[in-house]
Amino acid sequence: MFSGKVINGFQALAATVVLCGALLLPVPANAQGDGFASRGISSGQAANIARSATGGKVLSVSPSGAYFRVRILKNNGVVTNVLVARETGQIVR
């Protein structure tokens, strides 16, 4: 398997630059987070939106059609569901 070929310093530097450059390429929004193919927000973004709006602790996030259903434990001890639109990030309920 090993060809025995030795690479020089310039070849090693060039290979490193190419590999590091590939790491800097942008990742499409639909390839991040929850793995659902959509152009909207990720499940993590939905959690942050719901947490900011309610001031509570996020218990879970689950996709529900065009929305993310975010379960929140509010500071007063009440558990509530917040629907966040997947496409726009707006709170529906």
C-alpha cells in the first residue's frame, strides 16, 4: 500500500493549505443542526428563540410539520409548548 514516495516540504505545505481551505468552506444551513432539509432555521435556533421569548429552560425540541415544538420549563415551574415557524423563526404560539 505504501509506495515509498517521499514528499518534499513544498508538497506537504500545499496539501496542508488545500485541506485547511476545505475546512473554511461555508456549510449550507440545511446541513446543520437537526438534519431536516429546509431553508429555515435549525432546531437549536428554534430553542434559542423560544428561550428568549419565555425566559425559561428548554426541555426538548421536535419538528412538527412547518414548525418546531419547543417544550419550555418556565421560571414559575409551568411547562409550556412554544411553536416556532421553521421557515421564518417567528413564534406562532
